[in-house]
Amino acid sequence: MAPPNSSGKKHKFVKAWMQEHLNDPYVQEAKRRGYRSRAAFKLIELAERDRLLRTGITVVDLGAAPGSWSQVLRERVGPNGKVVAIDLLPMDGIPGVTFIQGDFREEEGLAAVEAALDGRKVDLVVSDLAPNLSGIDAADQARSVHLGELALEFAVGHLVAGGALLVKVFQGAGLPEFQREMGRYFAKVYVRKPKASRDRSRETFLVGKGFRS
């Protein structure tokens, strides 16, 4: 008996994914507007809904590559604002954005971010960090929440009073507890699912506003 044609199934899946991707209106609009990925529209929607961005503020973008969030941040904070971005992966430069290839969890990466801030406190921290998926839901969920906790820890150490945090976390175990943890530090915490986030995606976003320093 011949084995199942798994490679054929994989090929069909990839072809279907590519077709969906190419027909995605957010992908098309990202290309038209010069954004590096459709994720730009998640940030745009979230920032507008919760009034996170204004000219002149200082923002740190955690897990910035390939850079679409940094592009939006640069547009919205204007020439008097400051955007510092960090990622383990390389990222093509964006005019007006200070990019650091490194790990903000390590002493060297954190020092590089703080040097780029040059003594400034931060008005907004954004994190689109996601774990490398293993396919084991419980493990992936735990890693996602842990990345959220690391982003919160960074924010607590660097935000100005009244500042904000936007962080991606997967829906599932640990999310309610993480939301409560954010509530210790922020006057308001909102759960958001932007329209640009695909329905089948487990990603959700927490917005903390009114940081209590």
C-alpha cells in the first residue's frame, strides 16, 4: 500500500495560503503605501482607537523586524519624536528610526536601547513579539505569555508616568492572569482584536494606559 502523499497536501496548502495572501486587501494596501507588512494596519487601528500616538513622543518598538510598525511610528511621532527599535533579526534601515539588532532581555541589548534613548523616559512601548511556534499549543501559549511579561517588565522600567504599553499575546491559558498583572501598573487595560488580525489567528493585543510610576 502506497504511503499518503503528504508532499502533495503540503503543496496544496502552500498554494492556497499564497492565493489568500495575494488577495488579502491589507497586503495589497501595504504594498501600495510602502509598508513592509500588513501588520502596519493592526498598529494603525489600535493606535487610533486608543489614542496611543501623537507627535513628539518617544516610543520603543520591541521585536521590530521587518519594520512595518516602526514605519507607522515614525510617520505618527513626526520629526520631533523618537523611535528606538530592537530585534534579534536584522532589519533594513528606516530614516529617523534607531535600530538595534540584539536582545532587550540581555544586558548588552538593554544597554544599547538605553544609550539610544539618551536618558529619555518612554511614552509608549509596543511589542509585536511572538514565539517561534512549535506546534504544541500549550508550549506556544506559555512562551507567548512569557514574551508579554518581558515586554511589561521593560515597560515598567522605562515608561513615564501616564505612559502606555501595547503588547501582543496569544488567546488562551495565562492571558487573564497577565491582564491582571498589567492592571497592577496601568489605570486601564483593554483587550483588542484589530480587524487586520485574521480571524483564525489566536493573537490578541492588550493595551495598558495610564502607567503608574
